[in-house]
Amino acid sequence: MNGEFRMANGEWGGVRLAGRRPTSRRPLLCLLICALSVCPRVLGLELEVTGLDGKTICGRLVQVMPEIILTTADGEAVLSWSEILAARPLPADVAADPHVGRPPEHAPLRFELADGSVLDGRIDVATDRSFTVVLPSGESGRLEPTLLRTVRSTMASYRARVKLAEVTAEEDRSEDVAIVERGPKVVVLRGAVRRIDSDRVVFAWKERELQLPWERLAGLSFARPLPRRSVCTVRMRGGNVFTGRVAAGDETSLTLRSEVFDDLVLSWPRIERIECRSRRLTYLSDLVPERYGFTPFFEKQWDYAYDRTLTGRPIRLAGLRYDRGVTMHSRSSLAYTLRGQYRQFAAVVGIVDEMEGRGDVTLAILGDGRILWEATNVRGGEEPRAVLVDVTGVRELSLHVDFGEALDLSDQVCWALARLIR
């Protein structure tokens, strides 16, 4: 008997089950990143797949393309890649690969691309327009400077890494930046990268061309990398991040096709998780809010932040890192124009770990002025709360963070993975 996976709004869709339909709903047990597996154990490579709405299903991998097929306790589940938010091999499969857990081989440079890729490797053959990057595992690909966001020496000092992060965060910067270390000093040069070789960088600075050897060069930050969106982001246990489109796969490996690597074969035990981008999904941090309101408890003014905390740090809730999210301070509100184009809003919300267990807030989600979801006495140090609300027909969605019992002290809230689903 054919069926479908029960969605959070009561509809059946996105997943087809071959076998008996479950007699009851599964609770929302895990979202994009889960510390522990709660799925029943079955033989073979096990995957945990999270849908766009946050519902999770687990099972043994049968097929990767054109759809993921899993054998679950309830029968065979068929999942379209357009319905998937994330997937990961379950922890038991990691131990099957003897290479997992070994110290990573040294790579002299870290390349961060505009599409979110992070590659540790070295430069091999270079031309005026591109160069070859070779990974410690042996794979190689062609990189153009227009793809790059930063290049950093893995031996750079902490001061140099901080300075590189600061200049990279600057908005509307029209010049490339080279970070050079001279003993204890960190020197910032603004100009243009002319060429990147294995031993040096040719950098135009004040009508001069400098030959900067990598021994002295801590990093480069590129002014205007070309923005690119990839269908999938694959995060590896060694720290590398690959982006592209899933081309093939089986129980042993996944093949990813990207702009840098033609066909990159990645073994499942080395994959930490896969994050997918669907045309049906829009992150709030990709939108410009209709309006922002803030009422200070005393006098300090706070803005909102996208994809980081209010101090510019990575978002962490209960020890888990999230790359996407909207961070707000009490008392504030953010309003977005939806025009009735979406069906659901989903997020994981809580006070960021940076507050070290402090903070107390009241949260609310409003649709056209009507309360869709609310929570009181949300405190720092608590597990984040999963949010899934129906926004069918809603023309304006607003997020509200209000004072709790501790005035406004440490009231930094993040709506992690805040997303709208069509």
C-alpha cells in the first residue's frame, strides 16, 4: 500500500511510504543538526533526513538519485531532494571508516568561497586567470579569484585572523585587502590582487606591484566575489565544506558536482551533514524587513543581525552552530511582507550560548496582527524551541522579543534557521 509522510500541518506530502501508513504522528525530535539519534536501528548505512518543516525520518539508504529512498520501520520512504532541508549519516556509520578521527594532514592555506565552500589545501599550477587547488586527500580543482571570498594562511596568528575577519565584514568595500605580518605587527594593505601563485601573491598597492611571499602573507580578502547559490552544501568532519549538486551516490559514497570540482566522490562516514536549498524555501536573512522597531529598557540601542550574533560571532544554541538565523534583542520587532505567498514558517529559537545561561524573554510570532505562536519565560541555558506555524494567506509576518523577569540583561535571541516554506 502506498502512502505519504505526514507533514506538520496535517497534510500528506513530500515522502511516500511503501508499506503500512503509520498510525500516529512522530513528534518533532530533531532538526537540521542533531546531537543524538533517536531513530530505530536498522542494518546498513543509516541516514537521518530532515524535511523543510523540520520533521525527521530515519532509515537505511537504498537509493540516492534521482530521489532518496530509505527503508524505515514503517516501510519504504521516497524523498524528493526539493523537500529536504538536511541529511546526515547516523553516528554508528562513522566508526566504520578507519580514516575518520585521524588528525588532518597539514594544508598551508584555507580558501573560503562566495558560495560557502571552505577548502584546506595548497596551490599548484597557476595562470593569470586561475590556479589549481590541491586538497590533502588528493582531489584537485580550478579556482578563479572571482569565486573567492578569502584566502588565509593556516599558520596566521590570532591577531591576523581577527583583522582578516574585520575587513571581510566591511560593507561595500571596493578594494582587495592583503594582511601582512611583520613580527608582532599586522599590516593592512588595500589595493588589488593581480595574481596568486604557489609561493607568492602579486598585489597592486599605491601604483606599485608588490611581490608578497606566503611566508609573510597572513591572508587575502576579496572585495566583490561573484555571489553564487548552490543546491547542496556538504560539511565534512575534517572541516572542509563543499557546495554543488548531488550527481550520484550509493551506500559507500556521495558524488558532488561543483564549479570547482567536476565530480567529487565523498565517503559517507566522512560526511558530517548535507544542507539543501529548495526553491520552496526562503530564509528570512535573505529578505529585507518591512520595518524594525526597538524600545530600550534603559538607553542602549540594539540593531538586529543576520546569520550572526549581535556581537558578530557565530550563532550557537545549546552548543550547536547555525549558519543562518535572525538575532534580536529585547524589546524589538521585525516585520516582513509575505503577500500570502507562503504556507509555513519554521525556526529553532532560543537565547544564544554567548549569554552564558543568562537572559529571560517573552517571544511571539504574529501574522497580520494575530498571535500565531508565543512563549513566555524563555531563559538562557535552556534547550532551543522548535517553531512551526501555519502562515497560509498571511500578508505580514512579525517576530517579537519582549523583556522578561531580568530586565533586558543578556536578552539576545536568535531565530536560527528562520525560514518560509511555500
